[in-house]
Amino acid sequence: MGCFFAFPFGFGACRIAVASRSKFSSASGPSVYPRSFIVGFKPVDLENPIPESDRAPNAGGEPNAQASHSEPEVPPASSRPQLRPTHSHCQITCTQEKNWWDKIKPFVEITGIVLLAVYTGYTIKMYSANKKSADAAESAANTAAQGLNFTQKQFRMDERPYLSPSPRGIIKKIDQAGKTNLSVFHIGKDSVVGGVAVEIQNTGKSPAIGVISTNTAYKIGPRDIVRQQVLSYKPDYSISESTGILTANSVTTPYCDLQTLTMKEFSKLGNGAWEFYVVGGVRYRDIFTPLIEPYETTYCYLVSPSGMPFSDCPSKPPAFGNSIK
């Protein structure tokens, strides 16, 4: 079957030959061409390609201002996918777009590193300065605290009470002039009576409070045995009497007793075979704050039957002896 298309523009006719059904289609299958496509063709006369019935009503005149078609013709969309831009095209475009960033990127990175280094250095410098200031402040505070502590200690040492011992005899004797004297020993016909009192005087500038003193004790006997007893002596304040407060320049005397010796024992004291010691102690506090450990005064005297009646014990710390703490 043969069909012809005729174009009304005068360029001639185009012949399209359509093969028979047996060539392009199987006996049982549909035609490869749509039915509307096949039916829509008409035979065309080459001498008169456009029939009268198909000519435009206003072919020779002016074109109608309003077209008879209500919708514009839309070209059919192509079924072929759009091709991606070539690599060279993408490279050129991307290179042009990124070219300015590639140029300034190294400078931006270097600037960032420099700023980071400057910031780090400034932070380290500030930390060092702050640490030095803190150390200086701490050192100044410690110095001030030490100075204040030293001042307080110095003031306390200057103003504290000091209890000083002073031994004396308790045997009253009246001389030929009628004057009364205190002696350590009174020699009788068959025995000798001796006694020593130790006066405790506050020679400091402030009162002593909580004053506790031991009784004055006597250590009499063979020299080596008595010395060992004296060196190991420790005041026992649990059985001591308390006098409470002792103001400046005031005096207190711990309890003391009389000691009776035979004439033979007194003779041994004279030749040095025996020794006579007086020992004791007193404990007290000051009136200042903060509260500290109590002070202590201990005394130890060697009593001689002739010459100077009192001398310090022949002992050295940490052995017991005369001390003011």
C-alpha cells in the first residue's frame, strides 16, 4: 500500500512507502505502526496536492488576528536523556568558580595559624603573669602572717607572767640583837630539825592564771641514791593545790614541812656522804589568746649544812632541775 504526504509550502512531495503487514508484523501480532498513524494518511495527487476541501478559508487574505486554536502547540518531549556536561566543561567551570578561593586559601590558613599562635602566646603570657601575681600575693600573705605570728609571739613573750622560785629557811632564830632570822637547820641536843620553803613570785608583766603548784619535797639520803631520785623526779600536779591567780609581783609559797635528822645523819650531811635536796614545780597559764600549752617552773636546790645554804642541783637537761618554761 502506498501513501503520500504533501506539504503546502511548495517544496515538493515526499513519498513514504509502507511495507505490507506480512513484512513488519507477524501474523498474530499487532502492527508496528499505530492504527491512528496508518488511518490518518490519505492518497495525494501530485498535480493537485491540496484538495479544495482541505484548503484554508483565508489562504489568500490577511491572517486572522485570532487563531482558531485555543492551545499553543507544544513540541513533543524528547525521550532521549540529556547528556551530562563533558569533563573538560565541568573542569573549566569548577576551576573558574574555585579559582579565587584557591588563591586566598593559603593566606587564610597562614593567618589563622598566626592568630592562633598569637592567642596562645598571649594566653601563656597572661597565665604566667597571673601566676606570678598569685605567687607574689601568696608570698606577701605568708610574710604578713609570719610577721603577725612573730609579733604576737614576741608580745606574748614580753607580756607573759614569769613565776620565779626563791628558797629560804623556815626555822626562826633570834640573834643577840633581838633580830629574827630564818635558818634551814636548828641543832638540838639529840637531833637536828631542818626545813626549806620556796617562794614563787610572779616577775612578769601580766597575771598568771590557773596556777597549780606541788608541795615542796625533800630528798635526803646517801649521795648516789638521792641524786638518782632527783634526776628522775617528775612533779605530780594531780595532788597539788591550786592558788588560782597570781598577779604581777605577787608571791605564793607552796606547802612545806619540817624534816628531823639524827645527829649521825646530820654529820653525814656535813662530810658529803649524804645530800639534802629540795624539789618541786608550779604550772600556770597567761591571759592571752589563743590558748596555748601551760607554762611550767621547776626548782631543785641542794641544801648545805654549812656555808651558802642553797645551790642549784648538779644536773643538766633533760634531767630534772631549775627551769622556767
